[in-house]
Amino acid sequence: MSATKRSIRVPPHLACRDILTSYMSADSKTFYLETFGCQMNAHDSEKVVGTLVHEGYRQVETVEEAGLVLYNTCSIRDKAEQKVFNRLNDYKKYHKQGKKFGVLGCVAQQEGEKIFERAPYVALVCGSASYQNLPQMLKQLDAAPSAARAPFDEASSRSPALSPAGGGISRTTGASGVSPLVRITGLDDRETDKCFETEFTARTNPHRGYVTIIEGCDKFCAYCVVPYTRGKERSRTSESVLAEARQMADLGYTEIQLLGQNVNSYKDSAGNSAHRKTFAELLAAVAEVPGIRRVRFTTSHPRDFGRDIIDAIDAVPTLCDHVHLPVQSGSDRVLNAMQRLYTRAQYLERIAWMKSAKRDISITTDTIVGFPGETDNDFADTLSLLDEVGYDAVFAFKYSPRPNTPALNLEDAIPDEEKARRLDVLMTKQREIQSASYKKYVGTTCEVLVEGRNQARQQWLGRTTQNKTLNFTAPDSAPPELGSYANVHITTSFANSLVGELVV
Ligand code: SAM
Ligand code: SF4
């Protein structure tokens, strides 16, 4: 059906202004937001929350209390995507009570208007590249009648009047003539050069904050949806990143995490080329902002990982002793099929730079098991890489076929049971590696950022510069303050964490 707008049918005894007012229930300006997926999504949600609050909305803790229910979605693996549709299904009964539903993020961008077919009670579908249009979309949503007065007729809404590509608003009336559904879309194409910059970020942690420096991805790994869901690679200017870092320092933040799908592919978009910074220069500049004590960055792509990043870590103590460098596979054959743009030897060269650094840099990675055609020998190459690098942590995933990606057309799919077996073998091996390597910290003293308290265990939760979890006890007479930095003497190690005592 075309995108032609149809008018909403208003009961004749009510004037338009009256009906809009009455449709707005008392809690229509409350929202509930659930976030799925990576740190980029978590940070996008902080910006979405800030934008909504600035538009006069109030965040609530449960779907039941909310007038507007939003899901910020992830489509990196099939499971994450399914979760969102399960959630929508679980809560569709609330549509009849007048709640409005919105799908944001990667599933929104990937599925677009098809979401209206799968979940016809959804009113807003918005990909991450369109978040800067949220204020206008919220106004449209606000002005739309809710289903409390306009009963939703699922059967009649299966062939919706879809919005124009690129975004818009459409209204469709059910066959019964009583169910006006408003459908608002924000779906930018891959070529967008917009970044979601806002002064209204509602950060959830008062000490540690995210700063996006680059959005999108141009790498097109054969298995990955990100280039399709998050658009082309586009960097912020170093001036705006530094201004945000200074503002955060003024507000009392001491730790900053620079974010991007490939943070080290950063290309300063500053107008004046003389002022443009490389990624390593930007890292150093953020780390030198007065008041900032720790700077992290994630995720780095091996192809664009230069030695200058390690030189910066060597030179600037506030840059944390940690690099997350996803390898995906230890086999050159699989790396080639994945279109990863580097070989095992080139990857190991970068690891050698880290190991020759002045500080003990912890190294973590992502791997995928069961990529189509991955043989026992290929998998053995990944296992041998774990030994060779001695990672401090590994995030391993079973390959999940994703829409639009070239890997969908590859033959020799690995059965799910075999993927699960390989995942188990890999994680068992990595646990052994970590159990042995974490022991070397016992007897040493580390500085932690105090992040929380586990009342049940009577322990404080801290994080080291290497991004390791260090739980510790402190005398009742000298409890550490949340957000402070404390020295902890390490007494015990596990495969994924360390335990110690506060040095007083
Ligand atoms: N840009 C980063 C890089 O190049 O390594 C990765 C970002 S991606 C959002 C996070 C991780 O999800 C990847 O490192 C990869 O291990 C995993 N991943 C991506 N697509 C996947 C798929 N189709 N199946 C399983 N895991 C996947
Ligand atoms: Fe996905 Fe590859 Fe881009 Fe990382 S570099 S986001 S894995 S396409």
C-alpha cells in the first residue's frame, strides 16, 4: 500500500482538540526503555533517555507504569533479535490499555517497516542513524491517539500503510474504521553522514562515562550486520570529543571510555586539517584532560591498529593498561573467508607490540566458532592462538547467520551441536589459561576504581586499570567511597576475578 496519509476518524460529537487531549492518558509522558546489546547501544540509550527527558518525559522502572514502551535493540546474533520480538509479544496486551510501543536501534534499521507487520501495535520504528530526529518523532507520537480510545484491530492492520523510505509518519485505519494506527519511522540509509550528538545525555554511572567518537562501519566482515544497521563510518571532530571530555571532567567523571565499532579507524572530521588528530593523538589528548584519571577505548580493529597506540599508552599514564583486539579466528583460511583484512601473523605482530610495552597491558578478544567451512584444523588454529597470546579474557560466540550478509551464501554450515561443542572446548581452555595467569597477581597491590558494594558478600567491587574485577574487603572504620580510587592488596585469584584487602 502507498504511503498516502489517511485522516484519523474522530467521533462526530468530539472536536479534534478535545479528543487528542482525552487520548493522552495521565501517564502518556512516562516511558520505559529496555536496552539490548553492546556498549554502543547502552550509550545510545543514555542519549535517548536524555532526549526524552528534555522533551518532558519521565522515565519509569516498569512497563506497567509507562505510557511509552521502547526497546533499543541488537541484531548482531539471531538470539538477540528474537528476544525483542518475544518482549513485544509478551507485552502486546498493554496496547489495549493505551500504551505505545517503539523499536529503536539495529533491529529497527534491519527490519524497518516489516516490524509493523510482525508487531502491528508498534507505533515507532527508528534506526540509530535517525536518533537526532527523535524530538520531532516524539511530538508526532504524542499527538497520535492511543489505543485506549482507538481499539486496535490486529486482523485488519496486517497490510499497513507504510511510511516513505527514509522516515515519516503514516496513519492507517483498520477495516472496522475504528482503529487508527500511527506509524512513525526514522530509517536513514547507509550513506547518512549524521552522528547522534546531544547535550542531553543521561549517563547512568556518575563516575565512568562513554563518549562515542566514531559511528558505523565500512569493513563489511562476511558475517556481520553492523555495516547495514549502523551505516557508513563517520567520525566526530576531535574538538567536539574533547569538549565533551572536559565537560564530563567538570561534572566529576574520572573515567572515560571512547566508543566505536572500530574506534581506531577514527578519522578526525575537523574542518581545519592542521587541527586534525590521529586516533592515538586523540587518545592522548583525552587522557590529558585535567581531572580524568582513566581512559579506555573499545573496540579496536586489528587492520587499523598502529604502533602509535601503544606508544601513546607508554607515554600517558592515564591511558589504561588494556586493549580489546577481536581476532575472530586463528586460521588464515577462515580469516580470509570472513573478509577480516589481516592474517594471523599480522595480528600477532600487534600483540607483540603490546607485549613489548613498558606496562603490563592486558589483552582481550572476541572469537567466533563454527563459521561456515571451519574445519577441525581451523578450530585447532584458534585454540593454539589462545595459548600463544595468553589472553586475559575471551568473548566467544557461536556463528549466527545474519540477514543481508555474504556469509549467508557460504556452504558447509556447521551444525549447531558442533558449534556448541567447539564453544565449550574453547571456553574450557581459556578458563585454564586465565586460572593460571591470574595467579601472578596474588601478593601484588593494584589501584581500583571503587564501583559498588556487594552487601551479601560484604565486599566492595573494584576494577583495575587492566579492566579486571577485583573484589575486596575494607575495615568498617575505613569504608572506601564509591567512585574513589583505592589501593588493594590481592590475596586470592579466580579464573575471572581477583580478591583482596583494602590497603589502609
Ligand atoms: N568491530 C569489532 C571487530 O571488528 O571486531 C566487532 C564489533 S561486533 C558488534 C562484536 C562482536 O560480535 C564481534 O567481534 C564478533 O565476535 C561478534 N559477532 C558479530 N557478528 C556475529 C555473527 N554473525 N555471529 C556471531 N558473532 C558475531
Ligand atoms: Fe562488524 Fe567487521 Fe565492522 Fe566489526 S569490523 S563491526 S565485525 S563488519
